[in-house]
Amino acid sequence: TAPKKTQFGSLRDEDRIFTNLYGRHEWRLQGALRRGDWYKTKEILLKGVDWILGEIKASGLRGRGGA
């Protein structure tokens, strides 16, 4: 099921990467699942490693180097 919508400030849910950055929500796995943090993850993983790597390469995503 789709995650429940919440809003903090002017940033829309679909534009947020870290959904619990300020610790306002339950931090355990069940809380993350309720917030939708893992929404569609299984669907993406089932597409396979080759598809995932292809999407990353096509996106032009680059690391910053170092660790």
C-alpha cells in the first residue's frame, strides 16, 4: 500500500530522501515501513542487478570520491 502523506515545511513527501531526519517518527523498522521508507523496494530488487546497474549508469550518478 502507498505510504501515508505527511509534510514538514514546504518540502513535499515525494521530494524528501530522509523521511525521519529530525527523529519525529518511530525509528525502528516497523516505523520505517509505516512511513513508506521501503515502498516499492521489493519491486525494484526483483528487476535484477543488471537492470539496477543499468538505471544507475543511465542516470549519470557519480560518487564524490573518498570515503
